[in-house]
Amino acid sequence: MAIRLNGLRTALPVGLALAGLLLAWEAAVRLFGVPAFVLPGPSGILVTIAEKSNILSAGLLVTLTEVAGGFAIGTFIGVALAIVLVLVPPLELMAIPLVIAINSVPSVAFVPLVLLWFGLGMASKIALAAFAVAIVVLLNTLQGLKRPESEAINLLRSFGASRFGILFRLRLPAAMPFLVTGLRVGLARSTIVVIVAEMMGGYGGLGQVIYQATAMMDSLTVWAGVVVASMASLGLYGLLVALDRKLVWWR
Amino acid sequence: MSSEGIQNGGMAARSKASVIPPHLQLVNVWKRFGSEPNRTVAVSNVDLSIAPGEFVTLIGPSGCGKSTLFNMIAGLLPPDSDGSILLSGQPQPDGALLGKIAFMPQKDLLFPWRTVLDNATLALEVEGMSRRKARAKAESLFPEFGLMGFERHYPHELSGGMRQRVALMRTFLFERDLILLDEPFGALDALTRAMMQRWLLDIWERHKRTVLFITHDIDEAIFLGDKVMVMTARPGTIKQTETIALPRPRDASVITSPDFMEIKRRLLASVEEESMKTFALSRDAADRKTMS
Ligand SMILES: Nc1ncnc2c1ncn2[C@@H]1O[C@H](COP(=O)(O)OP(=O)(O)OP(=O)(O)O)[C@@H](O)[C@H]1O
Ligand SMILES: [Mg+2]
């Protein structure tokens, strides 16, 4: 009950501010007669979303599939690599500078190459999303796995625990909050890279919808695509917050 | 050396002194950290011997090498090659002691993601016992450890004294005959501490394990121990071993008895001398730093 009330207390001002903003936007557009190709009003965008719901939902489905697929693959690769590196410290010394160097290049920069290697279909987007997620998840998880103090590791050793015992009973649980942070950043990055890749070359997805609408100077549909994409990533973010509570229940 | 351990041994040892080897024996144990220009000798030339069932307290100034000594006995840190550690008469090569000794480190190190119950069963799980069995076994100890009703709580919901008892329970559930306790009550207030000391003696008398207990507190060392060992300032070595002949079971009134006072007078001088040395040492180091 208290939590609900609290949720309401934070949601109410945000909702009010948002409603105010939308109203002001709508009013300004109508008052000054701004043409739709410069800036459509919220009502116009909403109407377009309803009208174009067929192509928008088809695009959304493609984009979500690519993001979800890449996210799952990338998380798996990132966590697995982090575990290998923490179990084999010499490997970590060699690999980490490389990973940090790659991480400092925005993954969008790799889009043309990946399109070349994996084609214009979904595979290239999934590969890009997986790559973007794997890098952040790897770096964050590794940091978390190395978090436990030597005293805690020694405690387990004194009970006769093996490296794997220490990994499962101490390192992995301690890494959970870090993993969740990695997932959050990775989700944002993978959504971006997927949409950009769809715009640069693809057969479907919200990026392609936006791209084609832009080519036809249909700014209402561009806006509709952007709004749907934002809503989708907001929804995914909400899922992650729920996951955070599941994975890091002790906080 | 070993003859002393046997003479002063706990009740279990006394009758069969000639056949039972010391439970734990350290022979010329050293630990040096780093290499020459800035080498730290943490532990030097430690010889000691503890009989089965004995409760030995170890007291010494801060930084004299007590925790380092414990880490070596627990098998976490190999002693330098000039010495050896024997368990029930058997020499223990590097790493062989891991898993053989119940070790409670200076910090409680409870895992925040585990409930009190699951923190207590940690060692049992590592040993491969099923969760269900381990929990059942731990649950039966909760009343004795004063933690009834807190099984499903998380560590951050407990007071310092309770956390310490959970860490102790985790150590006791790792059923090894030799228990190392590194300042288990160091962070507690005086009142809780006195209570915990009596409680620990009670548990020890019932479970009959060999205990080696580090403390900074002379009263605590005398009150608990069959034997008090005083360590020198760093490099730490055993300076003096005092047998405590106070009758057991001991209660709070022991502390004010003349015998206790007499022992305390003797130990106090010795301990304070070492503490002063530590103080002087660190002041010298500071002086040298400011001069250069
Ligand atoms: N891994 C290490 N490397 C270098 N020096 C160390 C290491 N571990 C301990 N020392 C040094 O050894 C000395 C003894 O440390 P130790 O922790 O054993 O002292 P202690 O008697 O337990 O002190 P306290 O009573 O404060 O807990 C200290 O000077 C410490 O700096
Ligand atoms: Mg210490």
C-alpha cells in the first residue's frame, strides 16, 4: 500500500508535467500555424500512429525481435567471457585493454562493416545488438566478479571451496548489481544500434519505416516511428527495472 | 615446547597426555612480506603447541602479526619455508590445511544476499551437503545461538552482536576440531561483549573443540583461556605463555577474584611493554619520514 502510494506520488507530478508539455506543444503548433512537415502536433502524431498501425506494428515487431535476440546473445557472451577472464587472470590482462579500446568506439561505427558481413536482413542487426550488449555486460560483470574482498574469498577457501565454488557462492551473486547496470546500458545501446542499422540498410524494422518516410518527406510518419520506438524502449527499460528487483533482491 | 602444551592441556588431554600429540603445533614459523629494501617481517620464530580441547587466547599489540599467524594456521597463507605446522602430529604441506580448520576472520563477512540461515549453512553447502539438510542442521542451533526467529532475516537487519553470533554459528557448523577466532568480539560494546564471552564458554564446554582466540583485551584473554599467549610487537613472536588455573565453569565474579587480579597484574606489564614498542616504532617511522 505504502509503495503504491509512493509510486503514485512520484508518477503524479511526472504525468502532470508531461500532459502540460503536450498541451503547450499542441497549442503552439495550432496558434502559430506551424506546418506539419516542420513540427506536427501530438494529436496529429497520434492520428498517424493509428492510421499507420499496420506498418508501424510490423516494424516494431522486427525491431523488437532484433533487439531481444541480440540482447540475449550478447548477455550470454558477455557473462561467459567475464567468467572465463576472472578464472584465468593472465587472459584478463591481455584481453581487457583490447575490450576497453573497442568499447570506446560507438558501436554505430561498425554498422557498415557488419551489414557487409551479415547482409541486410535481421542477422546483421542481431549481431550488432549482441556486440553492443556483450561489451558493456563483459566490462561490468567482470568488475562485479572481482568485487569481493580477499577476506571473503579466503573464508570460502578455508572451508575448502574450489574456484568454481567461490565463483558460484560469492563472485556471481556479488556481480549481480553490476550485471544489471551493464544490461541497462547495453539495452539502450543495442536499441540505438539496431535502429540506426535498419536505417542504413535493411528490409524492415522501425528504422526502415522512419528512413522511408523521410525519403518521401512524410514527417508525420517519421514522428510516429520515433514515438513508437521511444515507447518500446521505455517498455523494455521497465522490464529491466523489474528484473533488477528480482536479481538484486537484497537491497 | 610441546611438553608445556601437554602439561597445561585441557581436561580431555590430561589423562592420556603421553599418547595424544598436541592438536596444533607450530615450529619456528616465520612470515616475511616483500623483498629486501622494504621487507616486513610479520611473524618471526613462533613456536607453540595446543592440546586437544584446550582454549588458548592470543594477545598482542595491533599489527604484531596475529591475523597473519591465523591465516597460516588456516592454510590461507604458506609459512616461510624455515618452519612447519603440525596438526595432530602430522606435518602439513602448503595448502593441506585448507578445509581442515574452522576459521572465523576478523570481519563477520556475512553475505548480504543470503538470509541468516543460509549464511550459517555456507560451509556445509561448500562441503556438498544438500540445502535442505544443511538448513535443518543449522535450524537446530538457532536457540542456542540466541537467533531464534531471525532465520529468514537478512544480515543488514541484525545488530552487531547478532551478526557476530551468525558468523560464530557458521564457524561452529563447519565441524572441525580446531577453531580459530580472530577478535570475534572486538567491535562489540562492553556489555554485549561480557555476555558473549560467557555464552561462548558455555558453547565451548558443550561442544568440546580446541579453540585459539585472538583478542586485544586482557580481561577477555584471562577470562576465557586455559592459557594466555602474549605476542611481542612486530615482528611478532610468542613472548610469554601464562597458564590460567582459574576453575571452570567461570562466571562474571571470577574477574574480581584476587587470583584473576594477580594474573592480570603480571600480564598487563608484559602486554603494555609491547604496545609501547609498537607506538615507538610507528613514531620512529613517522620521524624518519618527516626528516627525509
Ligand atoms: N599481504 C601482506 N603484504 C604485506 N604486509 C602485510 C600483509 N599482510 C599483513 N602485512 C603486515 O604484517 C603485519 C601484521 O599484520 P596482521 O594483520 O597480522 O596484524 P594483527 O596483529 O592482526 O593486527 P590487528 O590487531 O590490528 O588486527 C602488519 O604490519 C601488516 O602491515
Ligand atoms: Mg588482525
